Amino acid sequence: MPASPSTARAINDRLALRLLQQEGPLTAGQLKQLTGLSRPTVADLVERLTVAGLISVVGESGEQRRGPNARLYGIVADRAQLAALDVRTEGVTVVVADLLGAELTRASVPIADDAGTGPAVEQAVALVERAAKEAGAERLHTVGIGAPGLIDPATGELRDSSGLPEWHRLLVAALQERLPARVIVENETNLAALAEQRDGAARDRDTFVLLWLGHGTGAAVVLDGRLRRGASGGTGEIGFLPVPGTATLPSATDCEGGFHSLAGGAAIAELAAAHGLAATESPGEPRAAALVRTAVTAVSSASSASSASTADASGTADASDTASSADTDRFRYDRADRFLSALADRLAVGAASVVAVLDPGCVVLGGEVGQAGGEALAARVGERLARMSPLPAEVRAGTLGGGAVLRGALLTARESAQDDLFTPRPR
């Protein structure tokens, strides 16, 4: 059955808006070429979208031709403002952006363990309100939230989870009550995977698994371009995965003894201490990430210094000082190398488990630890995984680190807002 004229117009309008969102400002001629629509049809949709306040003239094409330059049309970015939140156990970070995702302002607030549920919720909500006011956003259209814990697939709500602060769950309801905005909540690891697929390490993959490595552990599963959440929203709770090398087994309420006990932030810190490794943390950087970053730097620096010292020793009289320096570098290298190898052994256990079940072809080491380890850690995990699993799987280092959660929340809010605003209203 052919589409009615109104349905055809709606389809054409959404197609044009998506192209403008993806490609940036375009001329009517470029829209005609990209959509395959006729010139009169493109002229009509440009007029409709302009009258609706969704697009406007943002410049000229600058094409060298006789006559006036063609007008460039772009989406009206300030048609709606969005907010994205990264909710952690220790605090909240918020970004306010326009409809195209351009950041307008960013703010954070730490929330102490003993703050109390009510005060913690009020701190977080007040942070969002202040950030929106600072950005000049009188009315937020959509708020995307990334939080640890399970999302109920039936209701889309954050479920009550043991081990997580109560204020996490109550924050969603408080934002819905205080803000005239659509509020969307999603598991933080799932959002990180969406961000890595859109802007990071998995841009060329429609099937992959992201292992989240930060204070805690988690996994996100993307199969055939779709994020998979599972029957109860618990896909990727890899911290509870029973693994060898732990003293006990996890329970339904405690992941102690699971993969978390091998790869969580505290476990990585203990492993580093056992290898005599220390690190200086950067502001906001998890200790585990700082330790991994220090180890990677030590291995890289020692390798370079070893080559340099060999060359210097052959051309200097004071060879004893050079040898002493080389011995110190070698000692640091050995400790860092053994630590990274031991960590790669642990991470390969979790990676092999998901590869054996899902055969994703690609595993991304995400979060702050994955980013800190970079290609050096990813290569070690990949080597071990290749020996453990008959299924080929490339191991990549995440490129967005902890910022992937906020980026994923913003992408989700933008997608939702555009779906709403780009849907033509009946006249």
C-alpha cells in the first residue's frame, strides 16, 4: 500500500533532518543529491522545516559559480537543551548541551558516604538546576542519566540494588518531579559501550563486548548493532562471574569471589602492592588506573632508556654511573612488567568467558583502567586470550575512559530529543 502524502512528507522531513544532523549544514542541492528526492520536493521540505523552526539558513556554500552562492541550511541547535549525568557512588557530574550535542556547561559535586539519602538527592538535583541556569537553558528537554546497577527492562527504572546508595534510585524520581523534562536512565557500562561505538574504539564494529574496568567491573554486549540488556536487565554483570583464582564463590548479593575480586579497583591495587608498585594519582583518577598508567609508563620508559644507556656507555668514561642507572631502570621495568602480565592473566579469564559464550569478535577494555593500560595492556590480554580460546577475538583499548559514560548519556538524550522534535505534528 503506497504511503499517504502526509506520511511521505514526514518520512522525507526526518530523512533530511538526519542528514543535517550527521553531515552538518547542507545546501538544497546537496540534500537533493543525498536524499534522491526531486528539486520541488526538497524545496517544499526545506520550507516546512524552516517554518517549523527546526532548520535555518546558517551561511552560504561558497561554491565558485556564476550567480549567488547557495544557502546552507542547518539544524537550529538551541531549539532544545539537554543534560547528561554520570552518577557515581562518590558524586555526580553533569553536562548541559544543545540539540546537536555541543557542550554549554559542565559541573560536578562530590557526595560523601555519610551525606544521607535526602541531602544527597538534593545536592544532585541542585547541581543540575544550577548547570541548566548557567547554560541559559530555561527548560531542559531531555535528561540522560548513567548510573551503576540494573535497569528494569519493563519500566526503564533503576532497580534497588544491594551495595549501591539509596539516593541513586531516588534521584531519578526527584529529577522527574523537579524538572519539566523527559528523564532517561541507563546502566553506565551500556552507555560507555554506546559511546565507544559512536566515537571511540568500536566505531567499525556492530558486534563487540566492552569490559568496564574502573572502581568496579561490568560488561556491555552489543550484537548486530543492538545493545542487549537481557530478560531482567542484567546482561553484563560480569563482576558476579565465578572464576578461578579466588578464595570463594560469589553470592546473589555479593560479588566477592567473582571476576570483581580479580579485576575490580581494590583487587588491582592489591596486585600492584604485591609487586612493589606505587603511583601518584591525578585529580579524579581512580587509584587502579593510576597504577596501571604508571606501570605502562615504566615499561615503555625503561625500554627506551635501556637502548639509550647502551649507546651512552660506549662513548663515555663514566660507565659505572650509566650501568647503575640502567640497573635501576631494569628493576622498575621488571616490577611493572610482572604486574602488567599478572593483570593481563586476570583480565583474559573474564574476556575468555564472554568470548566463549557470545563470540563477539572484539573485546574493548573500557573505563579508566582500560584507557590507562592502552595498547600495551590490550596486547597482553589479546595474546593470552588467543591461547585460551579457539574463537578469534581482537582486544582493543577503550579510548574514552571514564568519560564514556557521560558521552553515552548525552548521545542517548540527544537521540531521544531529536526523535521527539523531528516527528512532525499533525496540523
